[in-house]
Amino acid sequence: MTIEINIFGDPPTQSEIDGNLRADRRSLTTGEKIALGPGVLGLEVLVGAAVDAFNGESNRITGKSSPWEAAPGAIDWDWSRSIFAESYANKVRAMKRDLVRCEVTALTRQFNLEQKAISAVKEAGAVAGSIADTILSSVVGKK
């Protein structure tokens, strides 16, 4: 399951996270749903396990991996190289809680996006500088 966190808004509260985590733990994986369905000779159990393995879902009696699980220590990572990620992390720190996995994913995505943008601007600056040097040398060279 993919959860989209808006890092430009307010982070979810601990009670919202707890509610989402409980809901995730109560829901069945796709493979569990198949295994509980009508089947022949127990093949549904094997098919269900194969589906969960293919989808990357863990089958711990409906305690599958949840994006709402805490990511211990992630709040202490250096998010300062991204203005938006740092701002969001500071909001979570003010709530005195850990980041959860879906928040880490969103912050990492934002961090990578900003790093790519910075690299693109640097490359554009280098190209513009090269063009300016070429123009200047051709103008200065025409005396």
C-alpha cells in the first residue's frame, strides 16, 4: 500500500498514526484473502502465499508491514539540505514523535528532488558561463 504524505502541510498526529496502523493490521493481504477463499486441495493457500511473495507483502497473520510503522532514528537524520524536509522534520520533532515509514519516503523523495534541481541549476549555470565566455572572447577578439 502506498501512502502519500504532503510534507508541505501539517504532519499527522500520533493518534492518527495509531489509527492508521491499527487499520492496516486489521486488513488482510491479497494473499490472505485468496487463502481464505474457496479452494481445491489447499492450492488456495499456496497461491495466496505466492501472491503475497510476489507483491512483497509480509504475512504475519494480518500484521503485514505498514507504512505507518515508526522509523526509529530517522527524525535525527540530517534533513537540513532540504528546506521543506527540514521544516517538516522540525514539525514532527515539536510533536515529540518519530517519523513513520511513509513520512521518511516522502521526505527522501523531496530531498532527492531538490538535489536534482540544484544539480540542474549548477549545470545550467556552467553552460551559461561557457556561452558567455565564448561570446566575450569573440567580441573582444574582433578589435
